[in-house]
Amino acid sequence: MANLSQVNFMDLYLRVDEAAPTLMRPFAQDKKLPPIVPVPDKFEEWVSSLRRKIAAQTQNDFSMIFDGIRYRVSCETTALGERWASLRKIPGAVPRMSDLRIPHHVQKKLKFYAKNSGLIVLTGPTGSGKSTTATALLGHYLQSNGDVCVSIEDPVEYDLQSQNWGKHGRCYQFEVYQQHEWAEYLKMALRWHPRYIYLGELRTPEATAQALRAATSGHLVITTLHAGTLQDALHAMRQLAAPIAGDRADHLIADSFLAAVNQELTPFGPKMQMLYAEGKGLGDPVRANLRRGKIEQMETWIDRQNRLH
């Protein structure tokens, strides 16, 4: 059977409920995103085996290993009643920050937080590489500083648990299937006394409040959030935290905040904009504005901090 796993593609579009032409997107060549192309007929047996494995799943979004390759799968029924799956091939090796072409000043600032406690938020639109950047950052922390990380994801993408992080680094990964499980796994994570917590995405008020409390109690929490701008991300955090934290939401965000990074993918690597706390005391203007809920006034500090590079 011809093995499509060994072909250089990044996305696969496959009909699940019956046989239909399958499409794939090759990896970018010459820094340009290539168009989708039909999968050659010689791979039909491989595609049929993959179709059967996906059809047996009960979840819509999940990760799976097929022929030794990990895939992130999103499976949905279209408006025409056809069930299709979009698969993204996940590289086996955990990426390094330098490999992702993350700007040097962003790398330097994020790496500096390895021994801090607080919250780092990676924002951007869908498909902008937020999870990949978060994984690379966690890998750097574990390799350079060791200690324990608990990762809570939906679904698990990169395999952090099987990696060798030296004598003193270890990551334990957990996969979430239901919305209410985010907060439950966060509560469990705190009982493990991790140095690092990776929360795949801020989704529920309960999980957001738990993440903020963890970030103010000695843990370094890394998470992602779908947002177009840094200000949008801060507003979204307020809206998520308020139903649980109430009037304390702004104070929790301010007290936990270390940095937020907005990124979008370009043919030349990620374009990044950063906002970071400028100190730990009451005199920090970034935290002061967060504490007062003055997110609109952050534009001045975002421009100032990013104009330096």
C-alpha cells in the first residue's frame, strides 16, 4: 500500500461518510502557500484505511496517530449533509523557537520569564501558529530549566510527554473532550504542583478564573486565545473572567499579567506584536491600566514597546 504519510503535505481534506476525491495542500515552497491538489489514485487504499479510522471516532475534534504520524483532525457535516474531515500533519519533533523564525527580541523577552510566575497569552486568528509558538516556548523552559509541566489541550498536538527534557524536566499531557473539563483539569493540575501549566486555549469563565489564580500563586501559565489584536485579547479575557471573578477580574488579570503576544503568519515567518508588564510594583503603567480596565489606553504602550525593535 502506497503510504501518503511520507509525502510532503501539510493539510488533507477527506470525505468521511463515503468515497470522494481527497485533496491535499503541499508544504510551502519558496515562502508561498501552495494551492490544494488531488491526492493521486495510487494512495486510495491508504486513504480508505484513514477514512475508516476517522469514521470510528466519536469526537469532532481530536488528534490521532496513523502510520506513525500524528494528525490534528476536525470532522464536521457540511451544509449539503456530507461529512468531511480536515487533517493537519503535526511534525514529530517539538519545534524550537529559532526554527520558527520568531523575532529575536520576542524570543529574548519570552525566555526571560522562565523563572517567573504569571500569565503569558499568545493571540491571533485561527491557523496563525499560536499553539506551535507555545509548544516551542514550553520546550525551551523544560530543556533549559527542567521542572514539571502539566499540559491541558483539545486536542493534544505535539508530543511533549515522550520527549527527553534532560534529567530534571517532565511534561504530563491531558486531553479535554468537554467544555466543563477545562476547569476540572486545571484544578487537578494544581495538585500536581507544576512549575509550568499550558492551557491549550482560554474557553470558559471557570477555566479562565482558575488560570488567573494559578498565575498569581507561583505558577507560570501559558495559554492561547483567538483574537485579532492585543486589545481584543485583553477584552476577551475580561469577558471570560468576569462571570466568576466579578469585580476582581481586572485585578486578577493585572496581578497575573506578564506578556501577551499577537501573531500572524507571513511567508517570511510570524509577524508579532508584544505587550509586557514593565515591573512588579504598583508603578508599572501596563498593570495599572489593566487594573483599572483601561484597555483602550494600551495602544500607547503597545506602540512604544514595539517601536524599539
